[in-house]
Amino acid sequence: MKILKFFITTLFALFFIACSAAPPTDKPAIPNGAIIEKNKQTALLNEVGETVRDAQSIEKLGRNMDSYRLALDAESRRVCNVVMEENRREIIDLEARIKNLPGSYKDQLTEIIPDLNECVSCSKKAIDSCIKARASINKMIKEIYP
């Protein structure tokens, strides 16, 4: 019994010493530059992906406005205008986020904005802009996530 107790105590002491030893000095305490750069790239792609998903959501909102656009009664037209203003505020928020993106992502998403604005309008031709916006968004998705 004493031998077992001595063995367990020794094993515990060795484990404690091994765990509390200082890290090797030949390894950096922070990740190397390549890992940091990869993490930045991943964060950027996540931000771009979220922005693209928001553009998709706005495009879907525009498509869903067809019932208001095609209706002839005054109440439907009024509702269409209210919904259009709400959706355009979403586009303004989206534009603000796009401005913070780097180069090509900003350029590609900025090109989609006029189609999104028309897509959420009460114009009878708005659906054509929705189709163009969706095509541009899908093209960008394929480029980001090949």
C-alpha cells in the first residue's frame, strides 16, 4: 500500500512539474504571420459572405413586392410605397457596410446597389432589376466560394 501511495505521489509530482514548465523558447508565443494573415482573410470572407447574404435578402424582399406592384387599388400602391421606403433603408445600411470592404469586393457589391434599389421599387419593371441583381449576387457567390 505504501509503495502504491509513493508511486501515485511521484507520478502526480512529475505530472505537475511537466505541466508547469515554461514553454520552449524556440517557439513564438504568438502565432506566426501566416496564421495571422489567414485569420484576417477568413474574417474578411465571413464579412463579405454576410454582406452578400444581406443583399440576397433585400433582393427577395423586392421579389415579394410583386403583389403590391401589380395591384391596381390605391391601398396596395400606398403599402407598396411604405414597403419600398423600408427596403431602401436596408439598402442604405448595406451600402454603408460595403464601403468598409476592400477593393474588388466593394466594387462588385457597389455595382449591385442600383439594381437592388430598382428591385425594391414600385415600378412595374422592378422584377427585371431583381433578376439582374440575383444574377450578379450569384456570380459573386461563385467567385467567393468556388
